Amino acid sequence: MAYYKPSSLVLLCFFALVLFVESKKKSGITVDLFHRDSPASPTYEPSHTRFELLRKSFHRSFIRKSSLRLTSDQKKKKSITASSDSFEGVLTPVGGEYLMKISIGTPPVEQLGIADTGSDLTWTQCKPCTQCYNQTSPLFDPAETTTYRQVSCESPQCSAVGSSSTCSSSNGCQYQVSYGDRSYSIGDLAVETLTFGSSDNVGESVSFKKVVFGCGHQNDGTFSQTGSGIIGLGGGSVSIISQLEKSIGGKFSYCLTFLDSNSSSKISFGQNAVVSGPNVVSTPLVKKDPDTFYYLTLEGVSVGDERLEYNNKKASDDYGYGGSTSSGVEEGNIIIDSGTTLTFLPSEFYEGLEASLVKAIKGKRAKDSQGMFNLCYELPSGGGFSSPAIVAHFDGGDVVLPEGSTFVEVEKGLVCLTLVPSQDLAIFGNLHQMNHRIGYDLVNKVVKFLPTDCSTAE
């Protein structure tokens, strides 16, 4: 198996993405995705080397995993109180690895937000702003749009936000969300027209009316000044995916190009997102608490011809996983997350995986200077490093992890395994989703994988 040596573009290892509408058909919508650190991204940092960019993405994976754990723990608590004066906002994972370009309001005003499958509520910084982080683009002004309407406290939309909502003196619904890194947003819950498409009228645009979003008047933390907020693509009731269910049928899919590809990735909604074909692998989407996250069931992993069974009894006891498959594995034992670069596996299971790889790989072991990775090897001067294929056995089918993403050159002459141990949550990260078209069907509760050359996919 080949390893990945980062190119100067460092495309789609940890793909934070800018979203532009490519085409709109009666059957659905398809858009382009661009890596956050590619030259096309507003967040591109040309002064950073390719290894520095990789290390930053790996570091964000560990932070995000911790915040996913905190989110899961908090949403299991039953005794959260709220009042008109103070309330505890729902803790949300640190923003994902994407940027999404949309327009809000009438006339439409372009906004650039973090697209996050680990968040539900969409929000943007708004005028008047009592406490806002620095933002390059102008703040959204609700006074300049004809379709902005604040949501009342009695509305079902306000109830859907849950314990993070409270009432203003004028009976307007207010929200508060906080993140694992202590970033936060507080503001008014409202409905607006959301438009997919560029403001310069290139290509067709697609608008959706009365979409619930947060108009943030107090926002601070580690947000980038190039972004205006969060675009919620999770599985909860206030996410964009759930709100647009009647229009897109609860379906979306993406196809992530390989690391060194010069082609953009694609994301589709509605009928365009249907994944079909003779090589499709289907696995149940397990509904769990919190419903923001997308849970799958991993039954085992193979290294070459050796299969390792997944035993997550302790994880199921600690995190409330219920039910089991015919193989006895607890259902919903791993989260598939586009905002996490690495794949995290329970420590005991990881140890077996590492031991199998050590037996199979002929190479000189080396240590990661930053201590992020457990299994690393020196890269031969001729670049001849290879490893056996790794296959993830999900309930219902097998997914071969993309060649070139299991071992990555993280610094000059050092390749490391990008599956790492975890003491709590298991996460199937975006590095190992590349070169597959992955379809989410929230109505039929399945996720489908189709091996695809995403650099040529339409």
C-alpha cells in the first residue's frame, strides 16, 4: 500500500471547504468543495509548510474529539435549568473542517461559515453586535432584509433548540451555544431565506424560505476572521439537513478527492445524493443521543487476511450504546464525522490493530517527535514504504480504507498510522472516507459507501 506524501496544495486531508453551487437540477443540487488550506480558500496560509498544515489538522482532530465527548456527556444530563436572566447553552463540538459559502436574506447577502456535520444550529454574526470576533466581511444586518422574522418563545422552532433557548423581554426566542474550546454564540433565533449560489450570478442559485438560524449578537472565541459563523449539517431537528427534508428528502452525499488531487470534491443534496451501483456497501444509520451525530456500527477491522473483532462492551456501558447486531457488537459504536481528520478507535482494539500491522510491515520503527502517533516508520530513501490493506467491517458491508491515507508522511522522512487510540469515543475520520461517494439517507436511516475516483466524479 502506498503512503501519502503531501503535495503543495495539501488537498482534502482535513478538508475545510468553501461551498459554491455547481449545478441545480430538478433532481437535486450538486456543489463543489474546496480544501480550507488550498490556494482557493480564504483561510489559505501560504507561509505554512505542507507538514505544518498537516500537523495543525491532526491537532484539531484531538481537540474536536474531546469536544465531541463533552457534547455527548452534556446532552445526556437531564437536569439543565433555564431562566429569562441566565441559561446554560448546549455545548457543541469545536467547528468542523469546512467553510461553506451561502447567502442569507432578501436581497441575498453572502456569508462564509464553518460547515459542520457535528452541529445543528446555523448562525452568523449580526448587527448590532455587542461582542463579536473580528470578521473580514461585513456583518449580516437583519434590518436590510425583507424576509427576516424573529421566532417567538411559543414557537415549535424555539422549542426545538431545547435547553439553549430563553425569552427576551419582547417574547423573542434567544439561543446560546458554546463549544469545547470555550468559544460561544448568543443571539436571536429567527427565520430567513437561505440561498445556495454565488452573489455574482454565476450559475443557478437555489433558495429555501423560512430556514431557522441564529442571528448572533455576542460571539467570541477561536473563530477565524474569514468566517461569519456556523452552518449546521448534523442530524438534529434544527440542522439544515432536517429543515430541508421535504426538499431534499433527507439525503445528502459527498465524494472527497484524494490528498494530492487537483480536482475539487463534490457534495450533493436530494436526488443527486442517491448512491447506487453494484459495488455499493450499505450500513444502518443508528439513531442515538445526541441525535446531532451520525452513528454507525463497526464490527471489526482486517489487516491483510487477519480479521480483528471489535469488542466495545466497556464503551457501550459508559456511553449508553443500546442494542446489538447479530455478531453481538453494540450498535452505534462509532461516529462518522467529516470534521475530524483522524480515525479514533478504542485503545484495546487499537492495540490489536497496531500489533497486526507491526507483524506485517517490514520497516524501521521511529518515534513521532510531537507524540501524536503511536506507530511510525522511517521512510526509505527510495520511498518504498508499503503496508497491507486495512478493511473496516461495518454492519452490512466492508469498506476498504483508501490507499495512501492509512499511513501519511507527517514530517520529512517519517510516515505514521492515521488511526489512533481513544479512551472514550470512536470516530471514523475524513482521511479514511476519501475516494468513496458516501450517501446519508436520514429517512431510510442508512449510510452508503461507493468506491469512486472522486477526482472525475460529477
